[in-house]
Amino acid sequence: MDLSLKSEHKAFAEEVRDFARRNLSPATKEKTLSGKHYDRDDHVVWQQALGRQGWLAYTWPKKYGGPGWGVTERFLFENVLAEEGAPRIIPFGVKMVGPVIYTFGTDEQKERFLPGIRSSDVSWCQGYSEPGAGSDLANLRTRAVREGDHYIVNGQKTWTSYAHWGDWIFCLVRTNTEAKPQEGISFLLIDMKTPGVTVRPIIMLDGAHAVNDVFLDNVRVPIANLIGKENEGWTCAKFLLANERLGIAEVPASKRGVGMLRAISDDPSMAERIADVDLQVQALEMSELRALSTMALGGAPGPEVSTLKVRGSEIQQRIAELAMEAVGEYAAPYQPGMLFHDTNETPVGPDHAPPAAPRYFNMRKTSIYGGSTEIQKNIVSKMVLGL
């Protein structure tokens, strides 16, 4: 793993930085650095700019329209954009379903779906979790029954991030109720405009509308939208989850979080704790780079990425806890309105106080979504340690 910065790497980093400063809206950057909520356009306008540059699908190989970057370029790209206050790329298209399609899909499916993902002209959301089937995903109950050249889909998905913005949803559905749980699942792509698809918002404690319930009532889905073989969707699901867990580590965002802690606290008693979490972030970064190096040599994310998901979640939560401590009593007032860009409210305490408590509570989810910490430890125990 060679991460020494050669002259061409430094030039690349400056190219990315210059691009961000020319294309990232100052209002969007301000939201990132102040912890305020994004609007849809904050993501879409930025992602479409990346798409025009050929950088949105930065993890993709050249064969499928990506830049074909190595570990160093990917590392620099993510870190420079985090430093410049760019919003996180919504992962459901470019980092989740896109790789599934170019790995398991037909040539027709690649031609149909990949261009819109690369350009961010088509938005995607993830239909995995269900009431009673989140971390234990194999127990999902959404049914797909084949009728002629269509599946008829009935069920409910929940905690579906950005479903209210989504043009398409990729879903795990049960196509065989007699087989073992993992063996009766298929991977379907569903147009959100199809009759029978209903989205109901879930408003979080911080006032944001990011997640939703999605109801599927007799939704007709063409057989052509099946990725891979019927009843073999668990293979696609595991591949996608490994990529998701690699992204959940969120190292660049945590590095920015450490910088934020140092900016808001000059208390000597906090310095040691901030330094400790900084070291944890650096260690996590090296572990992530080892995984990326394996992928650069042609490998796929393996079960070891579960350790990245566990540690990344814990570190994000620790940064949120330290922010609460740094703000002190000013974290107590509940001010969700302050997290919206167009607010007329006046903050209680310093400007950085209002996001502290909402972020703390929101970060509790990181050890649950993408597979809970307990599930990840089971994976590591079985697949890595052989216990």
C-alpha cells in the first residue's frame, strides 16, 4: 500500500480542491460546516456537477464509466471534498445499486440504468429494512409473486432514506416462501412512480425529513427489472452490504468532526479526549486504506469491513458525545428550527450549540443501520476469526 504523495498526487488534490471551490455552492458549504439540514438541491446540484466532471462514480472502474482511480486518488478525493465542506454523496445509486448492476446485471440493464446513476439525473433509495426485519434482514416479508412477465409486489419497507426524493428503489423481496430464508429472496428494481407505491414521511427528533415508510400494494414490476437470478438475491444483498459498510466508516467526515471539536473547545480538560478520538480516527483510516488496497488489486470488500463499520459507528458517536460536552448547558434547549437554513430564530448560546443535541441523538442510529453492531461482531467472529 503506497500512499506517498508524488507530484502528480499533489496536483490531483489541487485539481479536486479547485473544482470544489468553483462548483460547490457557498450556501451548501455553510450548511455542512454549521451542521444544518440540506435541501434536495444541495445534493442534486453538487452531484450533477461531479457527474459532468466524470467524478460522481469515483469508485467505479473505467469499463463502466468511472475514472478508474487507485487508492491514493480515492483517498485524496474523499478527504479534499470533506475539507471543502461538500455534502456526502448520497450512496444509494453510485455506491450501492450501481456496482450491483454492473456486477450482476445484464448488458441491457447496464445500458438502461448506469448512465442515469453516473450523472445523478436519476435518484435511488434502498428497500431493505422492514418492520421486524432490519438487522435480521433474511426475515423480510415483502412478497413478489410472478404473474406472466411481471411480479406483483406487496409489503412495507421502513427507514427508507430519501424515498421522497427517489425515482427508483432497489428492493429485496421474497419470491419463495418454502426455501430457507436467504435462499428465497430476489433483488428487484422498482420505479417509484408505479401505481401502488406510497411514501409516508418519518420526521426525526431534529426536525429533518430524511427517512420514510414505503408501502407496496399490488405493485406490478416487469421481470426485466430482476437483477441476477430469481431466489438468488441474497448474493446481491451481501455484495451491496459490504460496500455500504465500507462507506459507513465515514473517515473523512470524522476527521472534519475532530477539527470541529478543536474549534469549539479551548478547555484543556477536553484536549486529551479530543486527541484520543483523533488517534482512533487515524487508526480507522489505515484499516480502511488496507481494505481499499485489497479492492485495488481486484478483490471485493470482505467480512473484515464489518470491523470498519463497528469502529466507524463508535467514533462518530464519540465525536457527537464530545460536542455535547463542549457545548455544556447550551445543549439543553431544544432548537430544531435552528438547523434549517432559512430560520429566523435566534440561537440560545453560541452558534455551534443548536446542532449538538440533535446530532448526538441522530448518531445513535449509526450502530444500527447497515447491520447492527451485534450483527457485525457475529460476522467477524464467524467469517474472520472462524469461531
